[in-house]
Amino acid sequence: MPSLEDDPFPSTPGKFKIDHRNHHPMNRHFHRCFSSTSTLFLWALFLIALTASYLSFQSFVDSGSRYLTASWGGIQWEKQLRNSALPHPPSSLSVLVTGAAGFVGTHVSLALKKRGDGVVGLDNFNSYYDPSLKKARKSLLSNHGIFVVEGDLNDVVLLQKLFDVVVFTHVMHLAAQAGVRYAMENPNSYVRSNIAGLVNLLEVCKSANPQPAVVWASSSSVYGLNEKVPFSESDRTDQPASLYAATKKAGEEITHTYNHIYGLSITGLRFFTVYGPWGRPDMAYFSFTRNILQGKPITVYRGKNRVDLARDFTYIDDIVKGCLGSLDTSGKSTGSGGKKKGAAPYRIFNLGNTSPVTVPTLVSILEKHLKVKAKKKVVEMPGNGDVPFTHANISSARSQLGYKPTTDLQTGLKKFVKWYLSYYGYNHGKPVN
Ligand SMILES: O=C(O)[C@H]1O[C@H](OP(=O)(O)OP(=O)(O)OC[C@H]2O[C@@H](n3ccc(=O)[nH]c3=O)[C@H](O)[C@@H]2O)[C@H](O)[C@@H](O)[C@H]1O
């Protein structure tokens, strides 16, 4: 049986020459030490090899399962992407719309496609509100030749792949964690989508060659506790009242950095309480409609000193015109491959209606269109991120984007109610009490 001393492999190859004929006690001692060191070394090698093979097996399993479960990738998928992104005529835009299965995303995607631009959608179909509504919007888009990729902004590999397959001239970034009051329940979802997701997207945009121009959704909520009305873009925005508002404000600063360092063309749009058909079920006009029809009470918040809350409610078709106007006037990004070549446009616009309406008036318009009386429960506005009023000054958007809202709340809600009843029916699947 060979002893450990017979091990033919020195621990440091070529450093020691083992002389088996040398029987000096010192040498024997040295030899024993040396042998145990080499044994240790062998064991270490063995353990490293074992760990390495375990890790590579794990990554094989991970990538294998990703390949099996991923909802994207493959030749057919790339073909769908390219077809969807193809503009007619070729001089038109090729736009990546994030949040395409969302309320504003769906309307903007349809409007772009209708005028001949190429559109690829991206949406993670999260369950913040009923994902079946998002799936229905996706079907609508698909019927109009718009391909919506199911994926998240935080999946950088996917984002990179989209830009590898398609040369996007523009990005319309609408994906976000929305909702002012929900930020108290799930603060991290705002950081994930509105901060981390935004940075991921900008990283990919800045490295793209050519870089796209970016238009993205900020929010009227950045004005926070500002009391000067109407709100102008130059007014202070350093007093956010909610984490949602704070993440949108942070987005404005983050996009400024990417404009400054990498030459990305950036346009931020401060939307003012957008409403309309295919809207968001979490918003007041939508949930009020549902509750009124189901005979359930609605909670109407009221400000300090019994002052009614008011919003500059803005109809979706007007917002879409503002978005398209922004894309068309965005100007080019100047960088390529992550290097800035010159100054690029950095713009921020209010997209509002310029005529605030109180929440009780909103309710009475809904009652009229629904022909049902609401069971109102009026309570003092809880300190949960809400602001008492919003009112947009839109002179910048008017002069630079040709933005001109034309739909008042009466008319817009009539269209919303018509859509709501055709989509859900009168009772939203439940009997009226
Ligand atoms: O402009 C924006 O940037 C934001 O607009 C929207 O926020 P808000 O203006 O707060 O809209 P929304 O929730 O419809 O509440 C409307 C009014 O009804 C009141 N309200 C609300 C709920 C309720 O149960 N009762 C009530 O009185 C409430 O107090 C408020 O006065 C978007 O959701 C947000 O994502 C963001 O885009």
C-alpha cells in the first residue's frame, strides 16, 4: 500500500525535489511536514473543485429553468419584436413604450401605431390592480399589431436584449408604481419601480448606439405642499407629501444626471390626475363608479376647515396628444455608446387641464351619468400623502408642444362611464343592494 510519502505530486511543482534516499532526521521531519502540507493542498483542491462543480451545476439549473420558464427569447420572439417596431413609413419613430399595458401606456401605444410609428410594449403585469384589465388592454394592443413583452424594468438582461434586437429612436417610459396613498402600504415597490427600474432603463438607453430620446411620466404630485397656484414648472418641488411624489421628484433629478453626463435627450411630463376609458381601478373616479353602481358607500375626503379637495382632472386623449407632441419635439440624444458628444435637451412640462374641479363635483357628475345616487361618507382627509388641490399652468406645453386640452370633466366622464358600462356591465358582476 503506498504511503502518503509516496505521493508523486509536490505541493509546489518543481520547487522541491524529493530525495527518497536521504534519511537524515531533519530531512525526515521536513519530509513529513511537506507530505502533510501536500495532503492538505490536495484536499483543498478537491474541495474547490467540488464547490466549483456545484456552483456551475446550480447556474446550469438556473439558466435552464430560466430558459424553460422565461416568457421571452427565441427566433420567433425576436421576429415579433422587429415586426412590431417597424415604422411605416420608415422615417417615422420606433418607440419602446414601458408600462404599455397600463392606462396611459395603452392609449399612447395605440395612437403611435395609428399614425404609423413602430411600437414595442413592455409591462410586468403586476397585481397592484386587477391584472385581467391589463391583459385585456394587451389583447387590444395585439389586435392593432402591437407586441407587448412581459417583463420587468429590473431585468437588465431583457432590457439589453430589446435594444440589441431593435434600434429604438424613442423610449416612452410610463411604467411605474402609481398611486399616492398606497405608498404607505408598500414603500419598497415605489423604490423598485420608480427609482431602481428607472436607473436600469437609463443605463441601457445611455449605452445604446444610437441613444434614443427619452420621454417619461413624472407627476403633478411633485408640487407637494406648494401653495402658489397655478403650478408652474419653475415652482418649488422640494416639499413632497408622499413617497410616491418623492420618487417622481427623484426621477426628475436622476434623468437630469443622465442628460448631463451622457447626453440623453430627456422630457419629463407632470401628469395631472389622468382619467378616462380603460383607466386605473385604484383611482377615485373609477372606484366611485364601481361602488355607486354596486350600491356601496364611497368615502369622500375633505380638507382642513371643511374645504373640498380639488384636482385638475385631465382627460386621457389630451394627455396622449401631449405625449406625442413631446416625442415629436424631443430632439436627439447626442451621445453614443455611453459617451456624451454635446448638450442634449432636458425638458419638463405640466400636462394638466387648467380647470380644477372639486371631488364632490366629480361625484355629482358621476351620479348624473350613472343615474344612481351615491352613498357618500365625507371624512377629513387622512394624513396619507394626499394634497388638497392641484392646478396646472400649461403655457410651456402649449407653446413648445402645441398642447391644448379640449375635454372638460363632464364630457370626459361621460365617455368613461360609457366605456365602463360596456366593459363591466351595470353591476360589475355583483347585484345592486
Ligand atoms: O396627478 C398625479 O400625479 C397623480 O394623480 C392621481 O392621484 P390623485 O390625484 O390622488 O388621484 P385619485 O387617487 O383619483 O384621487 C382624486 C381625488 O379624490 C380623493 N379621494 C380619493 C379616494 C377616495 O376614496 N376618496 C377621495 O375623496 C383624493 O383625495 C383626491 O383628492 C394618481 O392616482 C397618481 O398616480 C398620480 O398620477
